[in-house]
Amino acid sequence: MKRTLATVPALLALSGALCGQTPATGAIVVGFQNMIHTVADVDKSVAFYRDAFGMEVVGNGPPKTAVENPRIQQLTNTKGAKFRNASVKVPGASFNIEFTEFTGIDRNPGVSGMRDPGNSMLNLRVRDIDAILPVLKKAGATVITTGGQVLERKNPNNNTSNRAIFLRDPDGFVMELEQFYPEQPSTAPAGSKVLTGSVAMTASDADKTAAFWKLFGVDVKLGKPGPGNPTSMALSATENATFRGNAATIPATMERWTIFEFTGIDRTPFQRRIQDPGAPAISLRVADLDQAMKVVKANRIPVVTAGGEPLKRPDGPGGNVFIRDPDGFLIELIQPAPPAQSASR
């Protein structure tokens, strides 16, 4: 199933959006669909993740030619843009990474750090960190971790440890590589370089972000602010910051992501239009798009899709829409077509 990102001329502030909340009734968000990266060149991004990580390309890979698609332009508010996309499977995980490329339209690339609200991160548990790191560097990845070396974290509670490092891919997206000792169970194929993956994002105010997700039925377990593990802070180059980790879980599923909050450190809000290389987003499945939009409108949540209304499927129920969270992070809410119907937009 294809996915896309969204564009707005300027970010709509969420001031007052969570006052007078209308709590979500029933399950609105029911699953994790994709992690989305807007990139400068889809071919190069696919090659990086395919060749360095051994990730399987979904379908036939990137189209050779970008095309103007009025429905994509409406969904992403990118009038006049040409569009290409492609996805790779994350071994042992329930989501894919989708790479989207917009051309023929103004683009403003951006790069963020873990401390910056609106940032996202891909965490990958790997089989052999020492073997894969040189391959990634040769392919264009750059190291973020203070000192530039793999660091070890020990857990005295269960006699385990992991070695990790933070990197940026060629488009500037943040990723963490971890290797656990002893190796943890995985559903990835035997011999896979990647054992599983997860997603994290950074918020300016975890309480406000948790209230936002509660509207959609997503549980956020708020952590306690503290100095953070010194090794972990060096990994993300956020030494001396106060850190707060918060687990977001979709009820009745095993799917979750993590919301980070860094305070006491310089932070630069990261807010990008969907066509801008470096813009992150996540795609989430909803049970009923109309119900989701009632929540969006009742709480004045910024809608990115052109006209402020979802793009409905022409062949039956379902559709999708792009919105923004309190920090401007791009979120696609998608109600897939019933199995018997076409999955095209």
C-alpha cells in the first residue's frame, strides 16, 4: 500500500488545541503502518537501506519516472509536484520504511538532532554492529555519538548489556544501532543483518504530547524526568540534558513507539513541509476515518491535507489525511480499503 507526506506553507500552531478536549471513544488508532522519510533521491535511499542493511525492497521498487498525481498532491498539499516513492521491510518489525520524493516544487532540506522537538529516530537491533558499521560509513552514514565510537551499556538488573552508536543516514535521518548480549529473540530471517526495529520521536513537552495521543486512544506511559544514563546521553550527543522517556502503545496490539523529551539543553524545533528532504512522518491505521476527523476538528488539530478534509477512496469506504502533532510532527491517519477492494489511493 502506498503512502505519502504532507506540505503546508507554514506550520499551523496548536495553541489552544487541547483545551476543552473531546476524548476519543473506542479505538481510533488501531495499528502502525509505516515510518515515512522524505528524501532527496528515492533510488539512493533505497540502495542505502537495501545494500548496507540487507532490507528487502517492497514490490518493484521506485518507479523510474516521477509523475504528477492530483490525489497525491491533494493528500500532501503539494500542488504541482511530481512524486515517487518506495518502501523497504524492516526485518522482525511490524512496519516498513517508506521513502517519498517530491520534485518540480520548492524543497528545503533539513537535519535535526535527537534533542530537537519534531525529530524522529529509527532504532535498529543488529546482529553484528562491528561488521555493519564500516559498511554504513562507506555508504554515506555519519556518526553522531560523542567520540565517534560504539559505546557499551550494562544492565546490572539482568546481567545483560548492549553496544550502540547513533548515526545519520545520507538524508540526515537519525538512527541508533544496538547489539545485545546475549542476543535477544527475533522473528527476522536467519542471517539477517537487522533483527528488529522501532521508532522514536522527540517532543518539547511530553505531557502535552501524551494528551494529544490520548485523543486517539493511544496510551502514553509518562516517565520521570532525570539526568539519564550517561552512556545513553553520550550516544545521542545530549550530555547534561534532563531526559524523559515515554512509551506510546496502541491498545490491543504489541505496537509501540517512544517519545523522548530533552530539557536543560539547547533545542531547535524541527518543522518541515512534506516535500522537504529530511521531513519525518509516521503512518497509523484508524478504525474509522470519519470518527478520527471528528476528534481532529473538535480539538482544532492542524490538518495538512489540502482543503482540511481527508482524501476519501473513490471505490468505497476509507481514505487518509495528514495532520500535525503539537510539535508539528507529520502524522498520516489511514483507514485502509476493505480486503476485497483495491488498495490504491
